[in-house]
Amino acid sequence: MTVAYEDLLEWQGAMVAEKKSESTIHAYISEACLHLTWLGQIPKTPDGRPIRPPFDPIYREFDADRKPDSRSGRGHNLRSALAGVKQPYRRPVVLPSDAAIALWLKRMLVRSEVKAMMAQTIMDSGMRISEANQLLWDDLPERSQWRPVGGRVHFRINRGVKGAKLTPSSNVAIRGREISLSLELAKKIDAYRRGPRELQIRRWIRSGETKSIQASRAAKKPQRLWLSEFTNEPFSNVTFRDIWTEEWKAVRDQMPGEPRSWTPHGGRHWFAVETLISAAAAQHEATRQGFPNLTWLEGVMRNQIDLMLRPQMGHLSDETTRLYLRAAQAKMEERCNSPSLRWQLHLDGDEA
């Protein structure tokens, strides 16, 4: 039979209706396209008959009860399936608009100023949620020790960081890594730990039911930076994530065109993309050399990935790098309300 592109679209729609995952649908459609391409390359005789002889498809055996990442022995529920080529699929980085982020941050500030500041920390530094939540009150050096570079304050973190730990039960990494925060945000955090946080600790001590409990609390104050306004104690990643996503759902009710998902890990993506955009704009402003075509932009962004993103965020795979580059270009077009060519004109100052 002849398979047209419309047939594939119909099949894709049917899988969407069955609520199959995006990765599964992508793998099926990709495999079908590869097979059709192969079929189209079969040599034929002058009268149109295929020359390639019949063949037996190759099957593979797998354990239906074993998880894909498990290294345990073979199970007893063995099945066979056609051996095919699964194309790796990574979802593109889709970020909210600037207007949606502004509204979401406003809601976060009303809900919890501390958690809003922690969210800003993730978006400003590219830290993972565990890294941000396990910051200690003195990880950010005393203000007298700050030596800002490029308007950012640099310091080292080693809790919640991936990699080998000091002991098997420890959350302190052997190596850690250096991160940076914008000077403005660093000042806000410094003001929080010197004022509201000290008041929270005093409230937490006084809330002890007995004098002995209060004395015990005074002797062992919380060391983590962020304290809940409700309990005056450190809070979990789950609590923080729930508030983040709940406020995003409220924003999306008002702005339904925004991405359905916006999570703390998305804040890490936000930092990466914003860094690339700022670097490209700053570089062009500094040099003003020639027309900033997309090749030039990508070159500047790749340099920034090596100079800042990899050291600040940790290891970035080549695929993640490509996703960030595509997302940064898309964000540029969104901000200028124009395709890439008009963005280039905008950079040159030829278009308002």
C-alpha cells in the first residue's frame, strides 16, 4: 500500500487521543519514517519490480518485568519485539513569557516572600532546587568580603551538589562548585539574613513549649538560609515546589497561552537562556562589528556556555547545549515580536 504524509498525521492523532506520551509517539513516527525511507531506496527493475529479495525481520528478547535502568538478572516474563532504531527525544526548552514571569513572581511575593526570594535565586544562578534549598546562612560571604565581577557576587556551594560526597551519609560534596548571584539579589539575601531571618529564629525559639525546649533551640539554631514564614523552620523541596506550581497554575488561568508546566527546574533553564541572550546583546553592543547574523549569535552563545554556564551550572551535555541555543533564539524573536532577521535589524538599531 502507499502511505502518504496525511496517513502518518492521522496515526499520530490517534495516538494523542489514546494519551500516549510524547516520547512514545515521537519514537513510533520516527521509526515509521525511517522504514518508509528505506523502502523508497529499494532498487527496482525497469518494469518496477523490487530487486531486493524477501527478508526475515530481526527480533530482540526483553524482560517485561524489569525496569529499563535495572542491572539485575534476567526475569521470567520474557517477550520478543521487533528490533528497531529508537531515536532519542528531548523535549525543547519552552519558557514562559516575560509578562507571565512578572505576574508569577508578584503572586509568589504575596504568598511567601522567602520562597519568592529562593525562586529568584534559582532563576538568577541556575542552581538546582536541592542546591538552593540547602544553602547555609553563611554560604554567601559577609558583605565586606564581596568582590563583584561583572555585577555579580561569586561564592562556593557544596551542599545538594551532584558528585562524590565526604561520607556515604553526607550531603556535602567533595568538590562543590562556584556560583554567582547578581549584586542586587545578593544584597536582598544579605538584608534578609540580617533582619527578617533573625526575627524568625527568635520567634522559633520562643515558640518552644517549655523553657528547656527553648534553651535547646537557642543552642542549636537552624543553619539553613531559608526559613518558612509559617513555621520559622527550614522547609522541604516538595513544599517549595508545590507553592511554585500552584501559583503558576493561577497565572496560567489568566494567561492560558503560556506553557502548561513551569517548575523549579525550569528556573534553571531560564537562567541559562537569559545568560545567552544577555551575552549576545552585550557582545554586539561592545563590538558593533558587522551584521549580527545567526551564525555570529550562535558563536557568541557557545563561548558563553563554555565560559559561564558549564562552570556555574555543572556539566551540560551537547544535546542540552543545543536546546538552550534554540530556546535563546526563540526568546529573542519573542521579545522583538519578529523573526530572526528582524531581530538582527533590532540589534543594529535599524528597527525600534
